[in-house]
Amino acid sequence: MTVTFPASGPLPRSPDPRLAAAVALAEAHETFFPRDLRAHLDSGYFEPAPDNALLGPVAPRGAPNGLVLRDGRVVAAWGDTRQMDMTFSVAKSYLSILAGIALGDGLIADLDQPVSATVTDPAFAGPHNGLVTWRMLLTQTSEWEGSLFGKSDTIDRGRDLAREGQGKGRDRVLATPGTHWEYNDVRVNALGLALLHRFGRPLPGVFAERVMAPIGGSSDWVWDGYETSWVIIGGQRLHSVPGGGHWGGGVRMHAEDQARIGLLMLADGVWDGRRLLPEGWVAASTTPIPLNPDYGLLWWLNANGRFPGVSHRGYHAAGAGGNIIWVDPGPGEGQGPGQGPGQGLVVVARWLHPDATPAVLAALAA
């Protein structure tokens, strides 16, 4: 699959007035996140001090930018699509991709197997955490309990993404693992630690080798861990990486690399005839879970029409501050192995105001 992105410099405007209007709508609605992301995180946006203490690097953000691709072809773009920026929780979907690779490699025998069956780590020991399965971590239903790298899971208990930073942190009684859905960054970081154990080497290197290099991605992106997330595995000192930038660190990447990842998902994990993700993994990742029909395996879904005006078959990776990779397979049954992206749509938006996201996606789809 050959994807050509705009050269640096002024981007051409689409001759289609509706598409141009959709892009103008995106450009007119910049996120409320300030350019100084460190000051924003220090201010207690996600939680008050001392729980908001940063553990990893934070970089200032650039201006809004984005790409629209159909049939693997760029049909619209705005801003600097090579601006390296933090992606926040978009990285959760990258952990999902790595879990799929681990499953395909046999490093994970079964998503419903307890992590403790193959990972020897205090994080997965005991009568409660020992029950946590890979699927539970991937669906945010693990109810994993404890502290990891200096952050307690209680920080994100009761988290409501619609009221970010308000009313969470309640030390509620935990449910049985697998019976309660909750968006919790500490538990996602536990998944990253578990995958590090299974691969036996840093996850950014695996992602570079198994995903980014085959799809023609750049070498510009970085995936940083925390100062506190160094662990000893198999006698090696390895850096565990988080699934977001909540406490700093995480993935910094530009829109063009993110678009390639969206195209890989759209093509059922196949690139240039080579299967990079196990057969069925994209379908599994985008199937609604019983406890939250808007969620799959660390991918957000549109099965219930969270975004009106776009396909219910669409799904996306989402990060705080208005970062999104939207993938719309179109009205059909999806593409067969090796057939490429077909009539599907991939949209990458950086620093788009979250309140405007539904209208922008609907305008682009139309």
C-alpha cells in the first residue's frame, strides 16, 4: 500500500466545497487545552495535587492539524501534519495492537487466561489481582487493585470522562474482576507491564519493528516511560511505558504516522499483502463489550451512535485534548485480507475541540 502525504508547506484546499467546509469547521474549533501542556497538567486538570505529580516528560503542543484519507489517498489536510505532539490515550489503542501481536505470537495463549498464569510479578499476585485476565485489562473491566510506578489505582476510581478531574478518586469497594467497567490509567499501565513481561523487551521497540516499519511509518515518534517505571525482567533493566500522557510520558507522534495506523486497522491488519495483526483481531477489538457497548479492546466504538451522522461501524482511538484517529469501514462488510482500505475513511485530528468532534466527523463523512 502506497500512501503519499502532502509535502511540507502550504496545503492545497479541496476543490469539493463540502469537504473544504468540513476542514474549515475543524480549523475553527481548536481545543481548550493550552499550548503549555505541562502547566495544564500541573494545574490539576486530571486530578489535584499530589496525585497529579508528573512522572514522565511533557512537551508543549503545536497548532491543530489533521488528515482525511479515503481509499488510502489523502483527500484533505490542514495544519502541520508532521508536528510531533503528545497523543495522550491514543496510546491505549497502540497497547491493544501490541496485545494482538502477542496473541498471534503465542505469547498470550488465550485472552481469558489470567495474566498471572504466565506473568510472575507482584502486580498480578494474590486472590484478587491473580484473577485478572488479559481480556479484562483490554476492556477496562479488570478492577485491578494497587499502586504501580508510584500511582494508585484509587486515583482514577469513579472517573467520568465527561467531567474529567471532577468527583473521582473515591476509594469504593471493588467488584469482582470482570464485572465492572471503569476507565483507569493505572490499570492500563498494568497491561503495559504485563506485555513487557511477555515480550521480554521494551514495547516501543516491538511497535517499531512489527508495526511502524512495515507500514512505512517514520522514525520520528517516541514512546516514553516514567522515571519510576524501570523494572527488572529476566535479569534485564527494562522501561515499562504507559498507555497515555496523564502523568507525562507516553507517545509523541505526528498525524501522518497516526493515519498509517488507522489504515492498518481499516485493512484488517494487513499491509501490502502481509498480515501484521492476527486474523480476527481487528474484529475482536471493535466488537462492543457487554459492560460498555461504546467500548471494545481499548478502542472506542460508535455502535450506539455516540457520534451521530457517521457510521455505526466506525471506531476510534481517542486522547485527551482533542486527539482522534477515526476509522470508518463504510457500509459494507469490511475488506478481505490483503485487499487494502477499500472505500473506508480514516480521519486524524489533532487538538480539535472535543465538543466539535461529532460535527466535524459528520461533515467529513457527508
